[in-house]
Amino acid sequence: MKRVGIPHGLFYYYYYPLWKTFFNSLGAEVVTSPATNRLIVDAGIQKAVDETCLPIKVYFGHVFQLCQQNLDYIFIPRLVSIEAKSYICPKFMGVPDMIKATIPGLPPVIDIVIDLSKTDKLLKKDIFQLGRLFTRDNKAIRNAYKKGLQEYYFCRALAGQGYTMSEAIQVWEGTSQDITGEYDLNLGLLGHGYSLYDENISMNIVNKVRAMGCRVHLPETCDRKSIEAEAATIPKRVFWTLGRKMVGSALHMDKRKDIDGMIYVACFGCGPDSLIGEIIERKIKNKPFMLITIDEHTGEGGLVTRLEAFCDMLRRRRASSENNISSHG
Amino acid sequence: MQCYLGVDIGSVSSNFVLLDQLGRLHTKIYLRTEGNPVNAIKEGYARIKDSLSDNITLKGVGSTGSGRNLAEVLLGADVVKNEITAHAVAASHKYSDVKTIIEIGGQDSKIIILKDGIVNDFAMNTVCAAGTGSFLDQQASRLNIAIENFGTRAVKSRQPVRIAGRCGVFAESDMIHKQQMGYPVEDIIMGLCEALVRNYLNNVGKGKKIEEPIVFQGGVAANTGLKKAFEKILNASINVPENYEVMGAIGAAILAREHIEQNKTTTSFKGEKFILDGDFKTSSFECKGCPNLCEVVQIKRDAQPLAYWGDRCKKWETSLDSQCRLKIV
């Protein structure tokens, strides 16, 4: 049986169920690296070019980890675009090349091009080419991809119930996740999935705010049509897929009565974030909003202080609007 | 008389206050933390105790500042709150109609916007510490001026020089240049104050609506030059409360009183024997339980471990259950 490695980073959080099902259906075994830990982060920082953002550096660490594991192939797709007229951050385009240049001793790299900006013909061609590594039966390849898509949609539906993509993948794999708790605040949490849902990169911000009594609302829990409709109100169309999703989700949450406040998690050194964070901050009119920038530091004190202060503010604001009496002094 | 103790353990200073039941200040103590918060807490408490007369009983303890958790372990605080809430509570206790709080401390600076006595919005400096107390401290010692005299020298200036305020390092080289050109020292330090204010307003106060009444507090408010620079640039009058340097501690004490009175509980203060007679030691070790290799901090009183923190999985933090912690008292 052929072994294919899928690094546990970047678009793993969105498309792992698809590719895992695809490779499994073709009779291959899928190996992934463990969830991000400090050894992986350290290895990534050491290997990667220093101008990239933290999630990409961490991805290098995952690839490095996987290399030690006797693989036949490693799957590092070249992501250009996942929908018409929209693009993924340009750094992703260069990831397979950057990795080949910096990590020696790689197993054969599968770097199919995923570019749906104009047509899906190229992707179809690439998928068949990819499938032929394992079988010569075109029908089996088509079915494997179809099955992959089904599993992907199933996982997306799970995320719609309030799981983060990382938790949804774990549920999909059979480990149940408990996200119930006593929540008295409703908090919108936005950010690129590969930083927000990676518990190491985001310093576990999702569970931190849950522990502070906040029910977390993520872009995946919002209605997709309303996200697009809200994003279309921006004078110039945002052509980054994830950026547009964030702007749309923020504006959508801004109008929802049940949401108390919003936090945007940005990565230091992320090009799109430097614009998207700013656009959101300016466009939000009705809700308290906080921008948190994360980088390589491990000191959690600053993050905890800001989160606590934000939750305190939401609670005290609500208490004052309910009884209209100052709660102190 | 019944009193409440407020403790603010910051990066540069540790402050202690005793408030009576009506919120009047009884004692205040301002100490330099000098990198040793455990000692600062012990010494601060010893000094508070000296000022206690027999008829005073301690009804509650509140802690804040970056060392708030340490203070909680050593003293047994009833309320542990972040600095934003503590400062806001203290300021609106003193000035009930305050709308803007400017707080500049040793390592961080914040702006708090209040509406009807409630925190409505806030911001803290992000990754850069330019424009905080530490930077002023450093420049004062470079110019060989005691930091206490910095403000009085600054206000003597007639024609402040323009110094670049974007970055602390650039401000310093600009300042050296102006100094070598022969500008008087007073004009340079007033220029530095104005650069700091511009930096603060551009970074921390970015996009915030600064409305009067404005309160300026934190250790840096001692600097009359900065107060003057804020008044000039904002074209508004700035209030510096009498106890500007201990406002965080005052807020913590008020919050402790609020907590005790609302919940009708008694204090969890551990008693003076616990603090003064024990020998507290902190140590750290690398947990080898998983590849995250967290640096765990341990606090011991004599041979008895009191608390652990720094572990992501909370394995150590929860290893001492509350039962065991209570027994020591």
C-alpha cells in the first residue's frame, strides 16, 4: 500500500476530509503530522524564509516532521484559487517551490495546481493525473473525488453546528468533541482558519474565550449567502477568498442582534490581514470590535488580559443597558 | 474601621492601597518591582501592615496588573481583574462623568473610552513599547536627568524641537542628532514628550474619539511635560488625579468591595502569617510530557508547592486541587 503524507497545516483545516477520502478510496494510506507543537514550530521557523507569516513557517515544520516517516508521496498542492475570480494569498502559490528548495530529502512531492479562477478544466486534468499514481481506472478516480467532496460537505455541515474546522475534522474521524458549556455571551471570532483553528498558533483562543463564558460564532456558522451579500456592499470587490469571507461575516455579525462583540485574529506579517483587519475595523458600526495580532511569542499574558478586558466590557455594558444604573461607584 | 486592600503588580512598579468602606484612600504604597514580584508583594504587605492600626480589619483583597495571579496565590485575593477594568473603575469612581482615560505604564499604554461610566471601547499598544514609561526612563538616564525631574525640566522649554515619534529607536537617534546640533536640553525633552504623545495618539488612540473629560493616569502621569504635550496636541484640558500612580490598585480595591458586598461573603485573604513568615520561592522547569515542552513555573512556600502555571494543557495547573491549597491556610 502506498503511503501519502498530508501536512497538518494551512488548508488542512478546510480540505483534509476531501483528500483523505480521495486517497483512501484509491487504496492509499494517508499519514498526517500531529497537531502543531513546539518542536514543529521551532523546526518550521528554522527552515522557512523569514518574510513569510507564522502559519506558513509552521507548515514547513509539519512537512519536515512528515519527511521522517517513510512516505511514498507528500501532498503539497499549489493553491492559486478555489473559486471563480478570487484568489488565495500569493504566498501559497510558492509554497511547494519554497519547500523543495529548503527541505532536503523530501519524498516525491505531489504539487497539483488548484486554480479555479477561470475554469475547472485544469483541475480535472490534474486530478486524473494524480489518480493515475494509484490506479489506471478513470471511473474509480472520478468516484473517489466525488466521495471526497461528499465528506468535505459533511464536515462543513458539522462546522455549521459551532465546531471549529479542527474540531469538525476530529468529530469526522470519530473522536467526539464537547463544546457545550455555560455561555452568557455571544462572540464573533474571525480570522484565517489555518491560524484561528490551529490551537498552537492562535494560543488556543477559541477555548480560552469559551472558558470565559462566550459562545463562539465563526464564519462557518454564518449563512453563506448573507456573507456574500454583505461582502458585496464593499465598494471594491475583495478578491481574496478568505478575506472576502471575513469582511462578509463581520458585516453580517454586525447586524445580528444576538452577537455581543467581535474579535479578529490577524497574523503579524500577513499581507491580506493588514488590509482586511483595517476594513473591518472601519466598517463595523454597531458592535465592540477588537483586533488581536499574533506572532511567534509564547507569552500568553498579553492575550489573556485583552480577552478578559473585552469580556468584562461586554458584560458591564449589558448590565448597564439592562438596569440603566451604573454598576459601580 | 473596615478596609479593602488593592494590589497592582506591574512590570515596573507594585502598588498597594487601603480603602475604607466609603472608598476613601487610607494608605498608599508605591514600590519598584525590580524584577522580583514575590519580594515586592511581601515588602508591600509588610509596609501596609505597619500602617494598620488595631481598629482596622481587612474585609477583602483585589489584585490586578501583569502579576495579578501571583498576588492571588500569595495573598488570597477575592477578585483578580485585568488592568483595563481596574483603571476604568478607579477613574469613574473619582470622576463620575469621565469619557476618556489615558493610561501609560512601564511597559504598556492604553486608552479607555467610557460611556455612562461603562467601558465602551479600549485599545492597548500592540507589539511595540515605544511611548511607554520604560522608554522615558532610558532616555532620562542617557541625558543624566533623574526621571522625577524630567517633567519639570520639560515644561521650562520655550521652543520644543521636533523629534520623530514613529519608533523609539528612531526617536533616540533623532534626539542625539538634535543634541549634537546644540539645542538646549529642555527643548529636546519637551520635544520628546510631544513625540511620545503623537506616537500614542497614532498607535493606541488610532480612530478613537477622544472626548472630555479626559483623565491621565499611571506612573507616567507624574511627568508634567507629557500632560502639557497632551493638552497642546489635543487642545483639551487633562485631569491628573491626585493618586494617579496607584489608580489600578484603587480599582482593584473597589472591585473587591463590590464583590464582597454583592455576594455577602467573607474574604479569602490568607492572613499575614502566611505572607510574612513563609519563604516563597519560584522556579521553572520544562515539562517533558509532550512535544510542546512548556515552561512551567512553580511557586513554593517553604517546601509546599502553592501553584503552577505556564502549561498549555493545564496538567500542572490543576494538579493542586483547591482542597490542598486551602489546607495550607
